[in-house]
Amino acid sequence: AQTVTQSQPEMSVQEAETVTLSCTYDTSENNYYLFWYKQPPSRQMILVIRQEAYKQQNATENRFSVNFQKAAKSFSLKISDSQLGDTAMYFCAFMKESGGGADGLTFGKGTHLIIQP
Amino acid sequence: ETGVTQTPRHLVMGMTNKKSLKCEQHLGHNAMYWYKQSAKKPLELMFVYNFKEQTENNSVPSRFSPECPNSSHLFLHLHTLQPEDSALYLCASSQVGEGLDTQYFGPGTRLTVL
């Protein structure tokens, strides 16, 4: 079984600052995927960024980037030039590679990120 | 409509009622999922359907009964629920078998059991 740990229940930064959210996971799988999802007050779960474990290059999506350390089982999210609209719950999630079948996500407890004006 | 839709968005029911949650995906995906999001707990996977076949039941009580008539529709039938079943129920879909299977979520149904 997999576990995902997000050790920061809440973080608060000023607008335009850079913030890093931490995530660690535990698994015996060698092939898997990692995700960051954002859940704003509307409760709609929105994909922020994803990473394949076999790729050494860290994924980036505009202001969002990850620091993926496979050996350390760490997958942090960096948000640059933070904006008020980034205020949300952020969830780190793990999915094992299931060889063409469907598999569920294992989520962390989330980090509530607040961007202050 | 685009993406993943869920109806109703809010539902209040008594413990003796029978109700159903509906999820529809407009993304052409072949897998669908139910998750439960309770206060102070991580999102929990409930059921997985791959090509209309249930491939995972994550030890969910029998008072929750899923149904997947085709790859675009997913239902969660509810009966004799308990107050602790009050939660946000999220549906998701993905396209499996083509590499990175990213799950896309609907807006959720907020369920309150009285």
C-alpha cells in the first residue's frame, strides 16, 4: 500500500512571493505517477501538474514546478509569483503504474495555501 | 457540457431514504472513479470502473452500490446511510492504456445524511 504525507496543514504568503509545498510518499513500486491537484473554495478538483517517476526531468507548468527526488521519495511543488487566485487546498497524489488498467489515486491530507494581498 | 458533470450538487437525505448520485463524463474516457472526501480525512477511493467493469471496491459498505451502464455514465446508489456518510462525493474519469492516466474530476455532490 502507498502513503502520501503532506506535513504542512496551512501556509500563508504574500502575493508575488514564491512558495514551496512539501510532499513525501512511501511505496514499494518502481513505476508510478505523482500529481498535484488544487481545490479552491468551489471544491472543484483541478490538476496542477503531473510527473512520471521514470522521468528525471522535473515537470513545469507556467508558474508551477516540481522538485522530484525519487530516491528520497519527495515531490514538492513550487509556485512562483503567487497570485490571489492560487488560494486553495493543494493535494499531492500518487498512482501506481497499472499496465494499462485503471487505478485509483492515493491522496495526502492537503495543504491549505493562503495568498495574502 | 464539457468535462465531468455531477448531479445533484447538493443532497440532503434521511437515513431511510434511497437516492442516487449521477456522474457523466464528456471526455471520451474509458475509466471512471468514485471518491469520498470527508472533513479532516484524505480523499478516499471508493470504486474504480475500467471499460464498464468494476475493478476495485475499496472495502466500501454495501449501503453504497455503484453502477456503470456505459463508459460515460457512473451512478452511486445510496440506501440506509448513516450520518457519518455525510461528505463530498467526487467522480473522476481518465483514459487508461495510453500512458499517463490523468484523472479529471467533477464538481462533486455534497451529501448530508440526517
